[in-house]
Amino acid sequence: MDIANSLIETGGIVVVALIGFVTVVYQVKKGRDDNTRDHSLVMDKLNEVSEELQFLDEDIQVIDAKIDAHLQDGTAHKYEKKKTGKKK
């Protein structure tokens, strides 16, 4: 009887260890899958932000050109006022 009990005990230990091992492998795989999904979401958001920054940069360049033109017009207008003494 001692051998039978010993085999049953050993079998139980093996089953519990196997269940524990499978659980650990499952949790590691699940964690890696979650991590991959999260990285994908973050990458998508970063791509969206990058596109928005490009549009913003284009807008800033247009505004910068308009301000430069306005300043040049104002400088030319002041120069013309000094030269003629009249407003244009």
C-alpha cells in the first residue's frame, strides 16, 4: 500500500506542477500579447500626433510668411510717408 500511496502522491504533485506550469506559460503569453497590443495603440497615437504636428508646422509657416509680408508693407509705408510727408 505504501508504494501505491507514494505513486498517487507523486502523480498528484506532477499534476499540480503541470497545472502551475501551464498557468505561468499562459500568463506570460497573455502579458506579451497585451504588451504588443498596447505598443500598437501607442504607436497609432504617436503617428496621429506626428501628423498633427506636421499640419501645425505648415500653418506656422503660412502665418510667418503673412507676418513677414505685413511687416515689410508697414516698413515700406513708413518709408514712403517720410519721403513724401503724406500718407499713401
